[in-house]
Amino acid sequence: MKFSTKSVHAGRKPDPTTGAVTTPIYQTSTFVFDDYNQPKEHDYSRTSNPTRSALEDALAALEGGNAGFTFSSGMSAISTTLHLLKSGDHVIASDDIYGGTYRLFDEIMSKFGIETTFMKLNDEEAIIDAIKPNTKLIWVETPSNPLVNITDLEMIAKIAKEHDLLSVSDNTFATPYFLKPIDFGIDLVVHSTTKYLNGHSDVIGGAVITTTPQLAEDIHFLLNGLGTNAAPFDSWLVLRGIKSLPVRMKQHEKSAIAVAEFLFDHPAVDEVYFPGLESHQGYEIAKKQMQGYGGVVSFNLKSDVKTFLNKLDLFLLAESLGGADSLVEHAATMSHSSMDPEARLKTGITDQLIRLSIGLEDVDDLIEDLAKGLD
């Protein structure tokens, strides 16, 4: 099946009891056993649930993995994945990852003896030089949050395989519509399903897609043991959202390109970060490994940030991204406030950096709104 067909049909089939086309919400905590020591397919909703299973199967199909698992948030998906590690292990991670992920590595996992080296993942020799005897995992975000940097996944997978490391790619920004990290050899794909996969700003969720039976067994064991699973209704909302994923992503990208080009030419803007611009340092890699460039545009503002933000009407000042409503955020005080200021500046996340999530409104209205703020 083509991607658009998969987004509607993968993981789903009409309800066998009623014939309902839409997967029901199995809002139950437990399921009756057939007999002593004979559970049905599902026995307890932390372990598995029919609504959640439908979503997990759909996501595995869309990403090209062997199994999918969904969680109560993107951070719970990431936290569960990191429990594949043990005390004394070392991780190499992108330096401009989401602030919450950075905090998890830097301030929480470090307390359990897991060390992280944050670096730009654009130089093969530098990455290899950073590998230690205790290195176990390479963590990538591409496009990254908030600078939308692009990492060559084929290179990362090659390094990981040659050094017996696990490779993980956060695919939240691109979604499997624009990028399938597994096609390039990545072992695990992580999502905040809160964002584009759900697409309606009405749920918090996360996902992990695996590539081997052993990884699937390990992730499910951790999900069940840690209790980080997604709830049935939340799963249903994301399942509903991915039906329209291809249509939405096309519009997000189309409008994002127009907005990026407008900002690129505006005298009040210093630098624009969007992989669909030829000026972007990751443009050639993005063109090679992606089917599109996503809907996030970031830029450095020359003028006063507060004045700009207060002049906007359509762009709502809020955290998150990937919904129908266009959002604007100041990364240093919002999504990346948990990062040490020195680490932010070293990475390139300045106090003048603005991140836009381009929604589904008419792009002319969006550009007019930005022009008002910039002027």
C-alpha cells in the first residue's frame, strides 16, 4: 500500500462485534480470562489494549518497523528507551535536541551513572573520536529542535553498526511521511505523537518503533514494567489524527516554504533556519534522505523579541507544535529553558531565536501576521 492508504487503513479493521469502521475506544482496565491460566489476547490495559494495539500497528507500518509501542508522552517514550542502558554506559547525542530531552540526559540519567556527550553530528571522524569503550547509543534528532539541523542518518547508522552501538532517531518533526529513519539503518525511531501524528493539539503521547524481535521484546518489557503506556482514549485520538497526516503534512510544508522565503528576504530577520532553503547547511542531505522539509521554521530576530511576539494575532504564543493552529515560541524561555544558558549559546540557541510551527491557516494570512509583528 502507498503511504496515504496506510495512514487510513494500517492497523485497523472494522470492529468484529458491531462492524464499526472507526476503531472503538476500549476504555477498560482489565479483560476476562477464558479459563484458569488462559488469558485472551489482552488481559490488562497497562500491558496491552485493543485501541492502543491498533495505533501501534499503524505506526509500525508507517515507519517500516517490526513493532510499535505507544506511551503517555514523548518524554515517557524517551525515558523508557533509555532504560535499555545501564549505569556506566555512555551516550552520544545531538547538541541541539529538545530541551526536555537534554534535561533528561544531563540532569536525570546522569544521576544513574549514564554519561552523555552532546555534539554536532555532522562530522564522521569527530563522532568516531567521541566513542568510548562504554559508549552504547547514538541519539539523533533530525530535523532538530529548534534549529532544524539535518543529520545524515546513513552515516550515523554506519558508525553505529561498525562500533556495535544502538542508533535512535527522534522523527517527531519530519514524521514518516517525510522521513523513514529505518530505511537508512536506524535501530529505533522515537516520536512525540503530541505533535504532527496527532495534529490537533488535543493529546499528549509518545511512540517507539523497533526493528528487531529482541528490541520489540525489550521495549514492551520496559513499557509494561515502568507503566509508561498510552491510555486508550489518547491512543484513539492519535489514531484518528494519522488518517489525515499526508494531507496535513503537504499543507504544513507548502506554507512553511512560503513563510521561510518571506522571512529570508525581510530586513528585520538575521538568519532563517529551514531545510527547504538552499542556504540551509543541511539542504543537500535533507534533499537526499527526506521526501519533504516539514512545517517548522526558526529564525533569529534583529529587533525586540517581546514587541514582535505581542504584535502577532494568528500565531499563538504557546509551547508545542504540529497542530492546525500556527504557534510561535521563544525557545530560550520556553521549550529550551531547561538547558543551561551556556549550553544554549554554544549550540546556537540565542535569546533572539524564534520558532514557528506553521499551521493550516491560509499562508497569506500568516505572512501578513508576521509582517505586522516584524514591522
